[in-house]
Amino acid sequence: MNKIGIGLIGCGTVGSGLIRNLPHANPLLAERLGIQLEIRGIAVRDPSKPRPSLPVQPISDWKIVVADPSVQIILELVGGTDEAFQIAEACLKAHKPLVTANKALLAERGQELIPLAQKSGTPIYFEASVAGGIPVLKALREGLVANQLLGLHGIINGTSNYILSRMVEAGSDFATALQQAKDLGYAEADDRLDVDGIDAAHKASILCLLAYGFLPKFSEIPVEGIRKITAQDVSFARQLGYVIKLLAMVRPIGNEQIEVRVAPTLVPALHPLASVHGAFNAVGLIGNLSGPVQFTGRGAGPDATSSALLADLAEAAKNVRDKSPGPLFPKVDRKARLIAPNDSVGRFYVRIEVEDRPGVLAQVAGIFGSEKIGISSVLQPEGHGAGSVPLVFLLESASVSSLQKAVALIAKLPNTRQPAMIMRVEDLT
């Protein structure tokens, strides 16, 4: 039996979950792959903090763990980008494979990390960085390797999906649903990474790297969160036959442009994504040979993340045993670039609060027409009181720049009460 030494750097919720699950996974790994994983070093920021059932005594200096000759693979679970990058760099220089769940490291420092990994010929395994226990990265890297990817989309932040699900199922407003997510441990006290779409954008950039060999500059990815969504929007979307999801989209535009974005999006109520509720994740892929493929499952939590980490550790251990180089980063496409946000084309939901006066609907519709934007549906609810009424439009395909011009003109109308609420619409056919 081949025993492979693991060095664990960081031992919070995810690390503790992995330690708890490793004894149950090892018999399966022995039976299926002829290997066993042994944790031979643990580094944490505070070794004096009580941690039950650790297999070895933790230390504070992660450099000692990386340098330990009995440790053959490093598992980084510290999070963030600065110290995590130092750990990754040290692993690559030591030619020790790195396993990580750190999507921020890959998304924000990947431009530096990828050349280091390619130069050292040392693999980095990161299945757990996207969609928890769903093996979507392995599907991209292996199962769909012969396919040209025509696009992919996903619900890849469980916290936001839980909040939006509560707004649909219980009629909750955003603040109430967010507090429920915090009470259940789905949302952190600082909820910005989840609710403002940053976490999903980290994951979208990694999906883009594997799907198209292009890692976008993270600061250039258009990102919108879900804070502005109201119970009213949820209700209007339902009346129009849609459900609101925080959706990540990655797709090629022409030969050298790629669109990557994260935004609250109306998806058809009959589409499989609309039935992905609570903290679950889902990723849909479209291959030129496979056609549409969808993966659904738990996107977070110590057990789901342990599943992905253990799969990566097992693959890394097998490659160490066999002296195989393992999976290296794909060659990065230097010609590809992100499409300019204003050049993006799509359908949109627009809600405008106006004074309840005759002729206002015609004025607004006329402005959309002047910008050559067609209207497919209109809702004009009654009974909102205070002389104000929402006008809800489902628009035909238009560029973001044309839509912005129209909305700016509508805002100047004397009867407009507040800025327009705008969301994407994706039919996902």
C-alpha cells in the first residue's frame, strides 16, 4: 500500500471537515487506487487554539510543513490572496503539488501563478474552488475535452441562491432573507463576497480559464449583486414566467472575444435552473458534440468541499506515486479579451417607478422605440397608491449602450420617480 504524506496549511471549518472525513475515505482510496493519505504536518495561525482530534500537533510556521521531506503534497486552506500566494509559490519552487479550494487566489493572482506553475512543471489542483462537491472542473478538463464549448452558465453562490429562494417561496424581502441566511450559517457577518457577486465572479473566471484557456483580469469582469432586488421584482418576474437567479455567464463572442459576467438574471420558470433551490449550485455547459449538460449539487459546506478536496488529493497522490506530471494549467490564450460591457447584447427586464398619469407609458415606450429597442411584454399594475405606479418592461435584444441611453432619457422625464431597476433575461435555450 502506497502511503502519501499530506501537509495541511489552515485548519478552519473546511480543514476540520477534511480531517473528519479522511478516515472514512482512506479505505475506499486503498481499494480503488491502492493509496492512502496521511496528514504529516499541520500549520495554523494559532496552534494554542483548541482543535479536537488532530492527527499531528499543529505548528505556526507553514514553511516548515512545506520543507518537510515526509510531506509530498500541500493542501492550502488559509484563504485570501497574499499569504496563500506565498504558500503556492513555495510549493511550486519545492516541486510539491498544491491542492487548494481558494478561488480568490486563482482568480485574482492567477496571472502571476500560472506562469510559475508552468515553469516549475508542478500541478495545482483546484476542483474544490468552484461549486463544492460538483465535479464540474474535472468535466471541463476531461469529460468534455473533445468538445468546443459554446457557452456555460451557473448558479455558483449558494448564499445568494438561498436568499433568492426564500424571497420566492416565503415572499420575504431581501433583508429578512439575508438575516435568515446568516442565522443558518449560509452567510457570513460580512456578506459582501456572497451578496455582491464577488465570490461568483471568482468562480466564473476559473470556469473561463478551463473552458477557453483565458483568465480574465478580475477587475474587468462586470459584477452585480442581489441587494437591489425587491419582493416586487420577484413577483413581477413570476408573472412574466421567470425566476430570478444570480447567474454567472461565460461565452465566446466571435473569434477572440469572451463575455464573462455575474448578475441577477431572469431565467424561464420551466428551465431546470429555476428549480435549483436553497444553497444548491448548478452549472450548465453546452458542447458542440455533447449538447446541453447540467450539473447540480451542494456547492458549499465542509462535507461537499471535502469531497472535492479528497478527489484532488487522491489524484495528486496517484500522480506522485506514478511519478506522473499531473494536470498542468492549459496554455493561456494571449489573443482573447473580454468584451466591453457596453457592447454586450441581450434581453432585459426594466422596472420604472412613475407618476400615475395618462400618457406616461406611451412616453416611455416611445423612448425605447427611438433607441430601436423592442418591447415583448409590459406590466402596469394598479393600486400602488401615493400617485406612483411601477411600469415593468420585458425588452427584446439590445446592446447595453443602447439600453443605458434609453434609461437615461427616461430618467429625465418629469413623471419618473426613481432610477430604473434593470436585470438581464436569459432564455437559456
